[in-house]
Amino acid sequence: MISFRDLGIADQRALLQEASRGGYAVPAFNFVFMEQLLSIVDACIERRSPFILQSSSNTCKNLGIAYIRALAAASAERIKQETGSAMMALNLDHGLNYEECVQCVDNGFSAVMIDGSMLPFEENAALTKRVVDYAHRYGVAVEGELGAIPGTEAEEEHGNVGVSSCYTDPALAQSFVEETKIDCLAVSIGTSHGLVKIRPDKNGNLPDLRFDILAEIERRLPGFPVVLHGSSCIYPEYVRMINANGGSLECVQGIPEESVRRASRTNVCKINVASDGWIAAFAATRKALAENTAAIDPRIFLRPARKAMKDLYIRKIDTIMGSAGKGEQSG
Ligand code: 13P
Ligand code: ZN
């Protein structure tokens, strides 16, 4: 058993409580490869933003839990040296089962998400509660999910499309939180994973997020941290860059930046970003490869990819999350 505290990793509950009090959101950035991890840390150190480093269940399998633990510990050490704070939590994103969550708790994660959203309410609550009972023994935070957020990481990897959402029922959310004792709840309010997040209505207007659901959850659970998944903006400039350099991304539609920014000022205290990081990396990589057709050194595309991702994460911190400078108080 290796505690997150021994690795200098921050307590996610404390980061979200601060965000709840301060009216901002903590960015939760998913990483799948080394340059992405470095760019996340670069950006958050520069902006002094608290953040949650996220590894999906797939990434835990691809890299192996020992690498994730060591990479997170090295990141925490660098952050402490450069900022004097412990402002990085480590979270398992979309944990699939109890065993996976236990493995992460035992390997220095300060938070785990158990995604039982596809199960009937009682089964989801029972599974989530089992994870909470284990994780809380070690001070590890648990995120549950209620109301399905469409699209999975596997679909996302293949650029698949998935839209229609099953909105979270605020009354059920209240029962779920009370029964399970989770620390934060992922809700479905109109966002989705993947490249097509929302579709225009018959008049051609994009539907807004369901801020009424957020408000009702806040009324029932005052101060309780809510999590927003599937909220990448799919910025047109990166899509254009991808397509100008041999890509073929078509009919994509992200969540407008202003909607996510507005959500960050509500009871939403954690906002997950995966796809926008991938798109920034792809745009820079395709451009670098197109401009250097005879190159064989991977740094030809890794350097611009790291820079593009860092710029993207800084943009998220500054224009959406409102979290710049908030890491100074952490740990
Ligand atoms: P995006 O695909 O919109 O970035 O969502 C990421 C996410 O929810 C990871 O859990
Ligand atoms: Zn998600």
C-alpha cells in the first residue's frame, strides 16, 4: 500500500472544496503519453493552477500502474520544487470495476472514479458504496456517476460519434450522494464524450447545457462538488490545421467555451478535458510531419506537440476554469 501522501500528491477533496468556496473549477486533464503529461505540468506550474492528473482505465493498462505512480511522483516532486505547493491530485478516470479502483488506491492515487452509470440505480449505488468504503479508509476521494454521459473512451479513440444524453435526475442525485457518501458526482447535463457533442435543433440552434439541473442539484446538495465530463470545445482552429495537413475530421461539434466557463462558476468544481488535448497534439504533429517529410527524429513532432498542448491547457485554465493562481494556497 503506497499512500498518495507519501508521493507528495494532493488530496483531491481539499482541491475541490477550495474550488467550491472560490467559485472556480479545477481542471482534470487526461494524459495518455509522456509529452502530454509534461505539457500539463508545464502549463499548471506556469499558471499556478491546481489540477487533477487523470489516467483512464485504458491508460493504466497501457502504461502499467507502476509507471503511472512513478510519473505522478516525479511530477509532484517537480511541482513542489518549482512552486512550493502540492497542487496536483491523481485520479483514475472512468474506473470500470471495484478491483481496478482498489489497485489505484493502493498505488498512490488520491482519487478514483467508479463509473456505474450504465447499471440500474441500486446496483450503481451498491458498487459505488463498496468503492467508497475501501477508498475512504485511506483518505482517497471517490467520484460516482449518475445519468449516462454518451460516448466511451474506446469510441473516442476511433473518432466515433455519440450524442443523445440521459440527463441526471436531481432527486436521484441527492439519494445517490446520501447513500454512497461519494465526494463528487459526474452528471449528465448535455455534454458527451467524442467529437460530436451536441447537434443543432430543427431551427439550427445549438442546445445549451442544462443549467437548471445544476441549480436544482445545488439546491438539494449545497456546496457539493459536481463534475463535468465530455466538455471539450473541439476548437475549429485545430480541426482546420488537422484537415490542412492530411486529416479528415468532419462534422465535429464541441461545447461552446462560454457554456463551459459559465458551468465552472457554478457547483461544477471539476471539469474533465481529454479530446481537446488530443486534437491540439494531432494538429501540431500533422503540421510538423507535413513540413518535415524527410525527418526521422521523433522530436520533430514531439516538441511542437508539447508546445501546442501546453498552450491549450493554459487557455483552459485562463478562459474557462478560473483556476490560475489558486494552486499557491494548496498543500
Ligand atoms: P472530452 O472528450 O470532451 O475531452 O471529455 C473528457 C472526459 O470526460 C474524460 O473523462
Ligand atoms: Zn468522462
